Amino acid sequence: MSILEVRDLTVTFPGGIEAVRGVSYEVERGEVLGIVGESGSGKSVTSLAVMGLLPQNAVVSGSVKLHGRELLGMKEDELVKVRGKAISMIFQDPLSAFTPVYTIGDQIAEAVRVHQKMAKDKAAKRAVELLDLVGIPNPNLRAKAFPHEFSGGMRQRAMIAMAIANDPDLLICDEPTTALDVTIQAQVLEVLKTAQRETGAGIVMITHDLGVIAGMADRVLVMYAGRPVEQGPVDDIYYRPRMPYTMGLLASIPRVDGEEGPLVPIEGNPPSPASLPPGCPFAPRCPMKVDMCDDEEPPLTPFGGGRHVACIRAHEIEHKGLTGADVFPVPVIPPSDVVRVPRTERATVLELDGMKKHYPLMKGAIFKRRVGTVFAVDGISFDIAEGETLALVGESGCGKTTTLQQIMQLEPPQDGRVVVLGKDSAKLDKTARKALRGDLQIVFQDPMAALDPRMPVGDIIAEPLRAHGRKDVAAKVAELLRLVGLAPEHAERYPQQFSGGQRQRIGIARALALEPKLLVLDEPVSALDVSIQAGVINLLEELKNRLGLSYLFVAHDLAVVRHLADRVAVMYLGRIAEIGAVANVYDRPAHPYTQALLSAIPLPDPEMERTRKRILLEGDLPSPADPPSGCRFRTRCPKFARLSEAERRRCVDEEPSVARLANVVDHGAACHYAEEIEVITASDNQEEE
Amino acid sequence: MGKYLLRRLAINVILVAIAASLAYMLAATTMNPRAAYEGRQPPVPEATIDATLDAYNLNDKTPVLTRYATWAKGVVTGDFGKTWNGGSVNQEMGRRVMVSLRLLLIGTLLGFALGVALGAFSAVKQYKLSDRLIGVTSFVIMAIPVFVLATLLAIATYNLNRGLGFTLIEYTGEYNPQLSGWDQFVNRLNHLILPTISLSLGSIAFYSRIQRNMMLDVLGQDFVRTAMAKGLRRRKALTKHALRTALIPSATYFAFAFGTMFTGATFTEKIFNWHGMGAWLVDSINQNDVNSVAAVTFFAAVCVLAAAFLSDLLVAALDPRVRVS
């Protein structure tokens, strides 16, 4: 019998906004149900409705049964006995999910004591045991720490410890790893699997990351505009999707093991829940739309083999064996003229040579004193040739953003050199610096925060033009809007009238206004939904080829990097660990950190995820104020652990610098014992062979 | 930590010295204590006036810097000098601080506690009738100056007492000196009712607005949802997790209000006829009493700096994120 049974759940918010419009699913014991959807699809609201945690002004109808007991409409007295006991929930952002003023141990003990009659000291001991179970080192000490003293990954572990404190039958995980770095994500997913083994609970896993779902879920529910549009076993959904939205979603995600070339975007935007189109809500974006689609919303109908699909053309898709790439138009991106010239003969647009940026570490609320140094960027060198994209990747805290800021400032660095378009930043005067800013522009991560909400889009784009005293601004703005796929009429509107993807296009238009030669892209697509992301990536690729731009691209998503970049530099604690052409680094990574990073990325491919061998890193990134001696990665390095005592000495004493690997032209790694291996598709089976 | 406190203390001493010196200079150069002795009937000989003023260090014929030096020397040894008519400023201050403390302590604490409770309640009931009612009432009270409010209260009580034919609520003075023991204690409490209401109404209105906003910020946060997901009742999640966190910013306001309460209630003291610090400041300015003005200012400076320190202590106690490790 299933643990949880949800039937025709609907949630309506004031103003007639139907956030969830009829969701049904059940979860068996020990089963993982994945719920996938983009932001606004109603996946989080569904799970909050199950927990009874929605704001009081939300109207919920339908049925939610736990072990056959109806939860909707239950009195608070009864409901508090279910929450945290039979059903637990893990939230997305583990920093804001803990009360900042109580210790982690107290908060876990509180969860224990709400449901079990237990003395305070016993509950505290139980909290320590739980922290130990989820792999927190020194749980005795760490239980007395406050949430802000934990790193993101540790907090999410503690969150899991709290969720499993009362041996729940069902765990609801709402984007549990979205806020984490990939290597930490891999650790946390392992902990979740352990937690499931320990408790035998069913799991509802809500995420937008199709890679995470592929590795975790047994069954998948795809949501769009508040309704499930496809449901079935994980393999069927990934290998034989029968609803155009699912097909498009799978085709639009860049893959770390994927081919280069344009991605397949889904045109348009998800509908607003306040104004749904008539008929199928996906119809306006669907390439397979026929007139009948507008007549009526197709119900989720059984399709055989435990599958349900909400599409009138599902049988046709099945019959013809169509995939996303067949159905959705693949954009054609004109090739670049520049890249025909060999790299060595092209001009260098950006050169960094041993650049350093150290921050003083200050302490004290009123009387500040210096207690140390943060080695944010500690001597990095790379160059970008004309028409080339270099991606800077690494986990949070590795110095990517500091590097960007240092380049954008055009000031002399503390040490080393920054040369932009042949001009050394240390030798610039004020006018030269301003002139150079026109050639060096930036696109920011969060498109909402980067655009002034009180300025019309036309003024936003015109601002750099006016600042540099250009004439004929209006015509140029219209041209730029067309260039990024918007209409000139849009110049009159304000940023909040645009969707996330469109806002990012506005940000790109502004960056292109001065016709720069080098564009710095700071995580340009990480705040966007998958189906929108593909369109922006294609736009960037097309602009680069058409306008002969060079990109410095900062990202933590290695799959996006593989698509967009020509070369990649992997950073770790302010140093470059590995650098080279994308194909070399991805297919034959030589640095143990790159290897771990690549193997940690989940692939949207259930078959491969099941057999894949992961290199799990231990612990968190060390503090950049106190980096380990010698090789900075050695404290977490899986290779270091396997070395002999004599070999290890070299790692401890001598800091490795980037050395070119012997057999290829463009590939270097900063490891004394670099060894190229294949990790992305490495599986257990291969190991045995 | 000890070193940090010492350094902080040293800076505070300097700040108090500057504030008090400036106040003394201002008072000594603009006020004219001689006026109180001149023009008396029968006239006092000028030599006698000079001798009296010299004895009190108030003679405007002595250069101001010399007077300042005498005054400063006294202050360093803990002597604030003489009032315009020869009384001890120290004694007067000691008495008046206690009066102010008795008058204001209950009102200040009550204002904070009720204000926070009302604000938190208001936030939980956002946009409901009770929230709107509390909001409108708060703004009405904040819009009425305290002297109007206090006078209205006094008039209302006067009419009430007259209507009843006996004194139910006292509306002037601190206590009835004819009573003793338990009766006097009850009488003192009775005298406190009106000033406490007039003082706390304003602070309740003020704190409830601040606390409502702080609480609303916190209510939408994930950790309140987490607390409920653990199985806590809504009420417990709101008080233990939300209110506790939302108290941190209000604590700063409270600390400053607490520190400045001694000199901040001039109107209340004057209207209800309590002889506290606030009333003293006004009286001593009227009487050209240089040393008393300087003493009140000195005391106020000490209070403000103590309040700043108290606020740091309170915030550190409430918020583990700012504790110095």
C-alpha cells in the first residue's frame, strides 16, 4: 500500500491564481518520486500543500491521504503529530531554513522532543548521533555551533539529520541541492541515499535539475503550469518521452558528455498562472500544436506501463518514435570567420600574468584590526585570443568573481599584470581607462538585480552610449534590441514587464551597446530556467560568431561551459588547477580536482547514472585565509590519499604550477602527479574490465 | 575582551568630558546668576553679591576659563559644585535621579513589553481588522504631543474624581507625605498610574510599529516554516523562532530609550508635578543655575553612552552572529 496518496489537489491563491490545478500521485515505501518542473510550475506549492504549510489565504482542495488518513482539513492538534514525525521536509536554502539564534544541536533536539517524550540531555545526545549519521565531523562540538558557523553543505546535512530525527515514513525534499556546489551536491545526495536506507522512507524529490532526478528517482512526474503533463517510470520519461514539453526539456539541457553545437530551445515563456491560455497550456510554445489543442486542456490519461501523458498527439509520437530534436526546430548558428585562423596567429585580447588579489581579514565590531589575509586570487595566468571563449570554472569561494572584478576595475593589480587589448592596466591614465571600458563590458548573473527597475529598457541600453557621448542613440537602441531577439517597441517598457530570459537579453544588449571586443559573462544563465537557458546560450554563441567577440565566461555549471567555451580554466582556492581546450580537459582531465568536479555532475541519463562511478571529495573547501601548504588541494585529494609517504612529501612542501602535458598542444595541469583519465562516462563495469 | 572594554571605556570618558565641558561653557557664558541677587529689596551690596557668587564659583567677573578650571577640578573629584543659591548639586542630583527612576522605570519597561507584544500580534494578523485597528490607534497616539496627551489625561482624571466625589486616581505629585508604611506605598502606586499611562502609550505605539515590521520580515522566512515542518504548533513556532529573532533590532531601540529615559520625560514630570531630572533641567535654566545645567548635561551624556554600551551587550546576548569569538 502506498504511504502517500494525493488526489486532484488544487491550490488557489487570492485573486483567482490557480497555482496547482489537479495533481495526483502516490508514493510507495522506499520509493523515490521525482517531481520536475520549471519555476512557477507549482511543484513546491504542491508539497507545501501536502504538509499543510501554505499561507492561510491559500485555498486547497482535493485529497491528501497518509496511510489512508486524510490530511487536508485536519485540525492543527492532529496535524502537528504528523508533521516532522510521519512526513518530514528538507528545504532548498539551508541557511535561511535554520533559525539563526539557536544552535544546530538545539534545533535538532527540539525536533526530537516535539514528538518523543525524552529528557533534554538525552535529546541532545540523540542530536549528536544524528549529526554523526549524516557525516558531520566532530558532531559533539559541531552540535553546539550556530547555523552561520556551518558551511552550506554541512547545513544541508544537518537539515537532513533534523528531517530523519523521528524516523519519518515520507521525506519531501524541495530542491535540496540547488544552492550547493557540485562536489557538495554529490556528497549530500549520498547522504540522502543513506538516510533513505536508514529509515526506509519514501521520498518526494522536487527539483528542476534533470540530472539529479535521473540518478535518484524511480518514477518521475513532470509538471507544467500547475498540472502534471507526464508521469511514469524514470527510464520511460528520459528515453521515451511522449509529451512535447518533456521532449523539449530533455533536448534543451546542455550535457557535460554532450556534443557541441546549438542547443534546442523551447520558444516563448511558461504561462502566468493568472492568465492561462485556452486549451493545452503548453500549446503556445509547442511545435506540434494543431488546432484541436486550443479547444480543451488534455487530461492526464493512462498510456500503458504505468505511464500517464497529457497530450492529444502522444500516440502519434509513440508510433513515429519522435524525440525532442525531431520535433523542435534546431537553430542554425553561422560559423565564425575568426576561428579559421590558427589560435597562435590571432591577437590576444586579454592576458593575465601571475595576478594576485589579497584582502585583509579584519576583526572587531568597532575597533577593526587585521588578523590575517584572504588569499582570494593568488597568482593566476591565462590569455584569451580573439574570437575565443575562455570559461573560468570552480566552486564558490575559489576566486572567480574576484578575478572578474580585478579585470573590470582596470586598476593595477597587487601583483602580476592584467593586459586588456594590449594595454597594461597598470599604465593607464584616466582617459585611456574610460576609452578601454567601451571595449570591455560585462553581463551579470541576476538579470533582475542588474537592471534598474525604474528605468525604461530603452534608457538602460542607451546609458552606456550616452556616457561615452555617442550620437544617434535611438537608432542604435532599436538595432541592439533586434540583435538580441527583442522588438524595438520594447524600449518603452520597464524591466519587470519582461521574463527572466528576456531580461538577460536586455542585459546583453546593454553590454553590446559600445561594440566591445571582450565581453565578461558572470554566470549569465544560472538564474534562468532550463528551457529559457538554451535560448540565451544560443544567442551568446551566435553573437560571438557574428560580431567576432571574445568571451570570458564564469560559471559553475560545467555542462553549460562545455557548450559555450573553447577553452576552460578550472580554479581552486585562488589558483588555476587545470587549463586547456574544452575537449582535452573534459575528456581527459589530468588534475584530481577536475576529475572529481566532472564526475560529480549528474547526467540526465538514468542508465548512466546508475552505473557511473563517482569520485567523492571529502569535506569542504578550506578557508582561503589559511590555504594548505604546498598543493592546496591535497587536503581533499583522492590521489594524495593513495600516494606513498615519500611521494606525498612533494605535495606538502612544493606548490605545483601549471605544467603543459606532454602529448597535447593545449592542456596543462597543476599537479605533481597529473595523470589523464576519463571520468564523465566512467562506470563500475569499466573498472572491472 | 577586557582590553576591548577598557579601550571603549576610555573613549567614552573622553566623549563625556567634551560634552560636559561644552555644556558648561555655553551655560557659563550665556547665563546670568547675578540677576537673582540684583534688584532685591532691600538691595544687597555688590561686594556681598560678589562674595556669594565667588563662593559658588558663579561670579561673572572671574574669567570664564578660571571658573571652568575650578568646576572641572571639582567634577574630577566628584563634586559638581553649588546651585545658584548655595545648595549642593550632588545632593540635588542624587534625589532627582531616584525620583526619575521611580517615575519612569515601570513606564519604560511596560511600554517596551506591551509594544513588542502588540506589534508581533499585529504582524501575525496582518491586514486583518485587529491589525488595522492597532495601526490607526498607534498613529493617532504618535500624532498627539505628549504634553497634550498628559494634560488631557489629567483633566479627565480631575473630572472623574469630581464626579465620584472622592480622589480615585491621583493626578499630581509623587506621594502624600502624611501617610506612612503600606498606605504610603499604595499611595505612591496610585500617583504613578497617570504618568505611567501617559509615558507608555507613546512608546507602545512606537514599538508596536517597529516590531510589526521586524516581525513581518521574519514571518516570511524559511526557518519559521521549518519550525512548523518539525511539528511545532504555529503559535510556538511564531513565539520561539520568529519573535525571538525579530527582537534583535528592537533591542537597540529599547537600550537607547532606557538609557535616555532619565532626562527624556520633561513634559511628564512638569505636568504631573514630579521633581525629577527633566524638570530640573528646565528649572535650572530658568534660574540661571549654571552648575546644575552642566550637571544634568553631564548625566545625560553618561546615560547616552551607557545606552550605546547596553545596546551592544543586548544585541550580543540576543544574536549569536555578532558575538566576538
